[in-house]
Amino acid sequence: MKYLPGHPHQLPAGRSQLADYEATHFYFEVADQVATIILNRPERKNPLTFESYAELRDLFRALAYADDVKAVVLTGAGHNFCSGGDVHEIIGPLTELDMPGLLAFTRMTGDLVKAIRACPQPVIAAVDGVCAGAGAILAMCSDIRFSTSRSKTAFLFTRVGLAGCDMGACSILPRLIGQGRAADLLYSGRVMTAEEGERWGFYNRLVPDDDLLIEAQGYARMLASGPAFAHSMTKNMLQQEWNMSIDQAIEAEAQAQAICMMTNDFHRAYHAFVAKQKPEFEGD
């Protein structure tokens, strides 16, 4: 699997525009500074392949340098989010790999989670229907999660003889819903209903079935109209402060906020307030 560690897709380097990027293994568009990624294999409930894993990883890495994207929506086509790794195109081939090949794969899937968490834009997962295995991980590692009432979320790794500790699940999921609830889902592989997910804090919002993408993109546009640099700082601190003491976090936030006070957006907000106007943020 020579393509796993590499970058097979022609994504621009340096500060760039992604509006013209044509994705190979999923749908991608940029409108109103919001990037929408749609996993687009509805006939199979949008499973991931080796190639789509790699392209998603590379795209989220490129988003760190995209001037024209301020927020991201991740969703699936055909009333399902993602059914996880494709049984025929991933699970079957994995049974034939040696240890170095298996480790290359699991590190690559983990790199996708790292890339989503490291990209400066807030990522909103819009979840409908099946959200299983690696699909549940994609939702988990997003910043905000919207769901319909018919979503079925399952970390079903134990159902196929694997551990629940996949792609950061044992670290991230307990922080979202608590240790006991995470243990239940990761040991049993059972379905978490939409109502459970919203009640436990996994889902930020339940929305009507037909309004999911509209609501998610509307929320993303709201964020995109805000102070992009400050949003990226917020996301960065939300990640970094997991490994800090409270005193360290307070000092880190003092430094982060002082940096934000040097931005033009901070000054724009002040002058707009004085003039009794709504600030127009430009992200610098």
C-alpha cells in the first residue's frame, strides 16, 4: 500500500484557494467561505476506502493554508453519514497484510483524525442515518455535531474482533460523554440513538431530517462571518489544554488572548461597537 504515507492528490502548497479543488473520492465545494465535504457513495452508506482516507487526510492538512475557507461541514449523501471502512475494499485486504502494512494503515487513519483536529477551521459534522465505525470517529473528532432523530451512531470495532481504542476513541470520546458512557459504547459496540447522543453531549443539536445540511451550513456561515483568527485560536486552545494544568491553561489563554488583541478584527469590533454598528470581521 505505497499510497498510504504519501500525498497522491494535487493539493496546493502554501497560502492557497481551495474553491477550485476537484476531489476524487468524495464531493467537495466552497461557497460563502464554507467548505462542504460530502461522502458520496450512498448505495453503500458512504463507506471509506484506502484512497478516500488518504485524500481526506491530505485535504484537511491543506485546509490549514486555505485563505478562502473559514468553516467546514462534513456530511454524507443519501440519508446516511458513513458506515466506516468498506468491508470489501478495506476489511478484506487488511486480513492479508503483515504487521508493517497494518501499522501503516492504522497510523494513516489516525493521521486523518490529527488533521481534522489540527486544521484551524471549525468542523461541523452533519450526521444522518448510519454513523458507524470510522464514521463515528469522523463525527467524534469534529468540533460541532448536528444530527437528525434517525441517526444511529456505533463504535462497533469490537463487533469485528478489534479493540475499541481506534483512531483516538479512548481519549476523545470520554471527554465528550464521560468515561462510563464511553466505556459502554466502546465495549459493547451498541448503537447510540440520536436522543442519547444529544442528551449525553455527543450531539450539539438535533434538527429536522430535511433541514440537516441547511442547518449545518447556516451554522458554518455564521462562524465563517466571525473572527477567523480568533476561532482558530479557540480551536487550538481547546485541543492543547487537554494536557495542561489549570494554571498552565490560564497562562496559555492569557497569551492567546493577548495575541488576539493585536488583530485587526479586535480593533474592528471596538470601533463598530462605538459606532453602534455590527462588526465586519476579515480574519486578520
